Amino acid sequence: LETGEDRPSDGPARSGLTRRDVLTGAVALGVGAGLDHAISDRGSSSAKAPAAAVAVPFYGPHQAGIATPAQDYVNFAAFDLSTNSLADLRALLRTWSAAAASLTAGGTHEPHATTAAQPPQDTGEALGLGPAQLTITIGFGPGVFAAGRFGLIGHAPPELAELPPFPGERLDPARSGGDLAVQACANDPQVAFHAVHLLSRLAAGTARLRWSQLGFGRTSSTTKAQSTPRNLMGFKDGTDNIKAENATEMERYVWAQREDSVEWMSGGTYMVARRIRIRFDVWDATSLTGQEQTIGRNKLTGAPLSGSHEYDPVNLAAHGPAGQALIPNDAHIRIASPQNNGGQRLLRRGYSYSEGNDPATGRLDAGLFFIAFQRSPTRQFIPVQDRLAAFDALNRHTQHVSSAIFACPPGARAGGFIGEGVLS
Ligand code: HEM
């Protein structure tokens, strides 16, 4: 397979970001999206800094890890709160935010003086690994706003309602939901692990891990500077994604606006996470043509079946000589197309996952850990997933096995904390 065709620009290789690439991306992001999360390069005077030396600021108008060019790894964790005290919840978010700010800058978390007789405050496994573009994105689950918990029911965003059931899904409750989410993305999996390890340790007595998910090989390009990666089905994924440089689309489809519902979410966004297992036994036995008809794109080039280059527009009306739709009626990109969903779009920022195999059958337990950010799940994820669950040819090859929804508040100002607008 020849890869790398039709790139919108000469993007950085998957793990070989150079300082120039990153700075170029930072300028594009900073100017185009009005973000404070422009990427900075700390402590290096060489023209080509290693990717490990790249830091993404934690503080800013929006949380990092959303518009940030997708890193190579995720460590995602959902927590259950074991307290009903608003003061405890506020203290946890304050502690987490301070820790996240120092970890994302490449530092350790050591707020107090310690002695050799005490356990180390920082667990230590990321020492010397650099910031590795770590981002820590925090979200609140619907339970935080439930009646009788923290007295926050009057501040609940209507967009944060539990997702409705979808036909065909087989959700594992132990791997779904949660009161708090921590999405740690980095270009080094140990740096992402360290973030979740440390934050769960800091939560002791207030919140405990409910489920977690490791992901690798970002399955979406989220900026124009990135080349489109392949998912575990071998298809380019992210071609028609929202790109973070597109400030208009980020405002229209990703960032909650002042007029939407609750003011404290303005500049935040809603995250939907779905673990989707791929049935490789069925998929791998499907002909190349069958696979391409399932997705609606050419496997090698990523071009829509109505065109010949990756970025050719998806023409749902195109027909072949025998009158057949070039993009089949049940193709994934037809059913998911904004053209069939009132123009609504999603920022997809998922990762592949692989967790061994089913001991009884030997089949791989692997697939897509789908993560999408949006301004309104009611207008975006839910109607798209309703249609996909009913009509998508991909359903023969996939099974949704876990699900969660979180409200990710706007970013914090330096010294502040995530969720300050609602918890204070
Ligand atoms: C294992 C599950 C899935 C796989 C393997 C998969 C794969 C793909 C691929 C290969 C594309 C075409 C390239 C691109 O434009 O990015 C695509 C497009 C897309 N997918 Fe998925 N996808 C999956 C699940 C989902 C789910 C659950 C949703 C949302 C509910 C979704 C929404 C979309 C959207 C909105 C597009 C872009 C359509 C367009 O603008 O033309 N996908 N997906």
C-alpha cells in the first residue's frame, strides 16, 4: 500500500514531530481558532526538538485535548464520586487542575515538602520522559448534577442527559458511565499512564476509578497539518472530520455558546465515548469491494467511491452506468454524512484499542474507542447514531460495548480550576 497521498499539506509523521511542524501548527491553531492552547516548545534551543520536549499549555479559554492535534496515545479514565460534599468535589477539581498544569508542562506533582520516610508524592514513572504533548481533559458525568447529590441540579446542562439506548448495542455497565472523566492524551503511553495513575491517587477518599481504557494510533486527523491515519479496519479515518483550524466550525459545532443553555459551559463541549468492538472474523472474510462498499471509500486512497482523491467531495447523488449509487445506500459515510443530518458535524478524536483476545474463541478483542466532541449531543451524536444503528452496513462488523457522556467545562485561567464556574 502506498500511503500519504492527497495530504492537505506535508504534515508531521505520526511520532516524528519536529519543532517547525509543531510551531506551524501552533500558529495555525492560535490564529485560526483563537486558542490559547498554541503549542509551545520548552527548554530546547535546537532547531529540531524531540517530540518529548513539546508541551501543550493546560490553562486557556478551552480545555486542551480537544482542538489539540490528536496525540498518538490515550489513557481514558472514568471515576465514581464517593462523596456528596460539594466542598470535597471542589477540592478535588482544584487539586487535579494544579497537578494537570504541572504534569502537562513536563513537571512532577510535589506540592508539599516530603521526607524519605513518606511515600513519594509523585509516583515517578514519567521522570525524564518530558511533557510528550500531554493533555488532560476533565469532564462531568450526569450523576454530578443528580438530585440529592451536590445541590447542583439547577445548574445541570440539558445537553448532558444520559444517552438513549440504541438498537444493536450490548453495553457493559461496568465499563460505561461515570461521574468524572479524565482523558489523558500524549505521544508517550507512559506519560499518559502516569497522569491517570497520579490523578486517581489524588482522588483517594473522594473518587475511585470505575473503568479505564487505553488507546493507541489516533483514528482521526483533527487538524489539516496531520496526515490521515488508518483505523484497525485499514481505512483512512478522519478525512471528513472537523479540523481544529476551522474556527467557524469549531464555534458552530464544538464549543458550547453563551446562548446555548447554562452559562458556565460556555467555551466547553460535550464528549461522547463509545467502545466499539470490531468483529474481525466477519470483516477479514469480506472482499475488498465489500469492505469499500461498507465504508463508501477506496481502501487504498481514502477517496469517496464517487471520486478519485481522498479530499474529493462526497457526492451522494453520483450514479454508475447501471444506475447504481456509487456510494451505496447503506455505506457508513452516506448514513453518517452531514448531508443526511441537517448539516450537523462532530469532532471525532478516537483511538484504536486492543485488549488481548477471547480465550474461548481466540478472537481479538479490539476495535475503536470512539470519542466525539460536540456542542449538543441532542443535535449531533444522537441523531447520527440513531441512523447508523438502523442503517449502517458497518453494523455487521461492529458492536458497541460501552458508552459514556460527559460535559467538559471551558478551560481554567492560570491558578483557577476546571469547573470553577459551576462549583464555586
Ligand atoms: C468501529 C466503528 C467505526 C469505524 C471503523 C468508522 C470509520 C469511519 C471511516 C473510515 C470514515 C471515513 C473517513 C472520514 O471521513 O473520516 C468515517 C466517517 C465518519 N464517521 Fe465513522 N466509524 C465508526 C463509527 C462511527 C460512529 C459511532 C459515528 C457517529 C455516531 C461515526 C461518524 C462518522 C462521521 C460523521 C463521518 C464523516 C462522514 C462525512 O462527513 O462524510 N462513525 N468513519
